[in-house]
Amino acid sequence: MSKPNRLQVEQEHHKQAFETYYGLGTKRNYREVGERLGVSTSAVKLMAKSFNWPARIQERDATVARQAADQAIGSAVAEAARKR
């Protein structure tokens, strides 16, 4: 029986694998995710391909950056208001 090229439905353990991968930060790699979750590197690669982890990383990073910028702007505005 041949291996599937892609998984069809993202289940909770797939989401957990992505969160583990994302949480590794700049040192993220599929082997480490597999070791932490007790699955093979090839299984992690299949999840990453199936659920487009590279794009999700970019989207998450952009969201985090926007939130940080919004928070910094809010803090600057609040500080300026206190100084008046």
C-alpha cells in the first residue's frame, strides 16, 4: 500500500504538532517535533505539507508582529496622554 501524499482533515494531534513546531521558534525542525511527539520525521513532513505549515508560520508571525506594533502604539499614546 502506498503512502498518502496529503492528509485530508486536520485533526487535533495535527494542530498540536503545528503548535509544537511553531513554538520551537528559529530552531524549529521536523525531527525535533517528531521526537517531542513520538512520531517519525516523515509523518511530521506529511503534516507540514498537508496543512501548509510554511504559510501558517508566515501568517502567525505577521499577526504577532501586528499585535506587538498595536500594543507599542497603544503604550506610546497612553504615555503621551499621561505627560499632558
